[in-house]
Amino acid sequence: MSEQVAPPPAPHAEQPQPAVQAPPPAETKKSGGRKALGIIGLIVAVLVIGGLKFGLKSYLDRDKTADAKVGDCIAELPDVAAGKEEDASGAKVVACTSTDAAYNVVGRVDNQTEAQAKTGDGCEPFIKEDQDGYFFYAVKPGDKGYLLCLTKRA
């Protein structure tokens, strides 16, 4: 029997290198229309982000007692000495069944100037003689606003 022997492999046989290489990809120039579209897209993105930021700030800074009406309840307000004022920008309407409910709204007087609201006189018809009355107002300087007449919840 004869044996066939394969010839030894060539030492480090390398693949032949191509003689011609492909040219590097050509730089594509943006057309004027695509450039304008990119600028418009950037402007729209800036406007959307600005609008969202302003809208969110407005939403968070809104007056949470502006829609309060007789029968609603208000959460705890800062203690204020007679004749003094205190910022109560954190005031908010809450469910009267909530443990946060501290005051009952017994009256509301709209179209109050700042001078009228500061006296609290508009609440006199709503507070009974045997009740301790409190008032809360929201009036922008030089404008008119509202006065809420409150009694402490038991």
C-alpha cells in the first residue's frame, strides 16, 4: 500500500494584498436646506424647553387658594400676632376630612383692594360673635384680589 503524504504547508502563507485601495469616503457637504432645517430644529427645541420651564414654574407658583369657596378647608397657616402680617404663600385648600384641615372657609369677598383686604372688615358678616375669626387675602400690589374669612376647626 502506498501512502500519500500531503506536502508541507508553506511557511507563513500570507494573503496577497490588493493592488488598488478604495479612496476614502468623500466629505458630504450639507445643502442649504438641511442647514436651515437644523437651525430651525434647534430654535424649536429651545422654545419648547423654555416653555416647559416657564409653564412648570407657573404651575408650581400658582395660588393654591384662588379657587377656595365657602365650605372648603384650609391647611394650617402661620401664627400671626394681632395687627401683624405674615407671608402665607404655602397656604392651600385641603379636604375637610384631612388631618391637615385647620380652618373652615366661612366667607369669601372678591374685588378687594390691598387696603380693604388688610383690614379684614369684609369678613364681619361671616364671623359670629362667639367665634374667633381669621382672614387670609391674596392681592397683587396695585390690583384687586380676594379675602377669605376663616374660623378655626374644632
